Amino acid sequence: MRPMLQRRRWLLATASLPIAGLPALLAGTAQAQSSWPSKPVRIVVPFAAAGTTDILARAMAPELQRAFGQAFVVENKPGAGGNVGAADVAKSPNDGYHLLMGTVGTHGINAALYPKLPYDPIKDFVPVTLVAGVPNVLVVNPAMAQRHNINTVADLIRYAKANPGKLNMASSGNGTSIHLAGELFKSMTGTFMVHFPYRGSGPALIDLMAGNTDVMFDNLPSSIPHIRSGRLKALAVTSAVRSAALPDVPTVEEAGGAALKGYEASSWFGLLAPAGTPMDVVNRIQQEAAKAMGTPALKERLQAQGAIPSGMTSAEFARHIDAETRKWAQVVKVSGATVD
């Protein structure tokens, strides 16, 4: 009888409230019943460990965990230029427990490059926040560079033109900005390097440093420790301006002369959720992510790696994705890039 009595008392209390006050009470009750997150949240990284996508996801996960009191678990699902991991999240429940660390590849390039995608970059996702923008960096194996006297971008162009097909160009996968940055370079300089796609920057860098490949247009955060240690030689950054993390390294446009005028091919990384994920959850994640990226410790850590922290709102990120999709479709067309 006691639960029934309590229900009757609640009904009597609400019946005496003014009509205008009832929605607020009901909203407060619904909010109290909301328990997200009540279990771990996964962040899918659509590339192998040790690449920039993975680095940024693992930087964000503990910040979100502290904010929400639940584990944010990074899960690597590499393959097909990020398509495998992106499709996994697109098909996951839209309950707030599945996030993708998307990239310029998964949500800016692949729609123009792949005839059939296993997901729709726009319809299957709701943007959460842009985490960071990242320049790419043109790096070469130091031993190879020494053998062929390659110290500048001009030297690389000279050697590649004289030896078509003898240089191997690694990438983190078909359709990534790393791949497209190299294809754009090849098309603008009239050079030919053989493309070797990997399942992420991590394994590609291992082979590059071992001398199994020669050249890569890698995301700066994953290459910068190896540049500083001398295991990689940086020739140029692919952004429109120099990176504060490597101020002495010129841009590709600066170093390449007239042939590379207007060259720019940077990357970005952001959190997305399956379409239909409640917007209150999306907004809460965005707000906490932006707050974390605004703290001096994380901001300085990301900037030291060459990343530029963001924190865009969901609507701002959606507009950014739309603009990038149009931009990269043109790059794919101009470069003649294909899926190997």
C-alpha cells in the first residue's frame, strides 16, 4: 500500500501546481532519471596505435573520464583508410556510449575517393567537437637522404624526377590526408613515387625509420618526436604557414618554389557520434572537451606536438566538415588520386 500512497500524494501535489510550473517539474524529474554515463564510453580510433588520431584520442580520454566519472576507453579499429572504424561507429547504438575520433580522411576525403563507402559521413553521424587541427610534415629517411644528397624539397623533386618510381611513399592508408598530401605534391611537381598504404601512421613510421620506405607526409604530432631524435629528417610542413612546433622548417610552398605555389594540405581530428545520439549528451561532451582543451596543461602539451586545439560546437564542426568535404573533393580531382 505504501508505494500507492506515495503515488497518490505526488499526483495531488502536482495537481495543485500552476500549469506553467508543471513542465519544469517534469523536466527536472526526467533530468534526475537520466543516468548517462552509467557505464564506460568507447572512443573508436579508425587507425592503428601510435598515430596522431590515436595520440589525440588518448589525450582526450582521461580528461573526459575525469569530467564524467566513467571510463572513456580508446579502441583501435584500423582498415580501409579509416572506413572500418567509422562504419563500426555509424552502425552502433546512438545511446551516447559510442564515439568516433574522426579525421579529415573519414569525414572530408573518403566520400570523394571511394566509389562506395560503408557509411554516410553526413547522415550517419552527429558532429560533437573538433579536437585539433594538425599540419602534415614531409619527412624522409635520413640514411636515404644522405645517400642521395636530399636536404631540401628542391633536392627531393630533383631526385624524384631523375629517378621516377625509385622512391617509396608511405602513408597511413588510402584516402587519408597523409596520402592525399603526397598525391597533390606528385601532381604539382610532375614526379612519381610509389605509394605504400599502411593501417595507420604507427606502422608506416616504423618502416620509414627502418629504411623500408623513403618518404612520408605524416601528421606532425606522430612524427615530431622522431624528428627531434634524428630518426627522421623534416623537409617541410604542409600548412600555409610554418608550425610553431618546428619554426625552422619551411612550408612546402616556401621550399618548393613556383611549382608548389598554393600548396596546402593539413589535417584535423574530431569527435563524432552516431546520428540520433541525444543532443544533451553531445553538448555535454563538447563542453567538457572544450573546457579540457582550454586548460594550460593540455593546451601546451598539444601545441608542443604541433597540434592546434579547437573545441568547436557541434554546429560549428558540422559547417567545418561541409567546407572540408568540398575542398578535398577538388584536391582528389586535381591530384588524380585513386584507391590503390
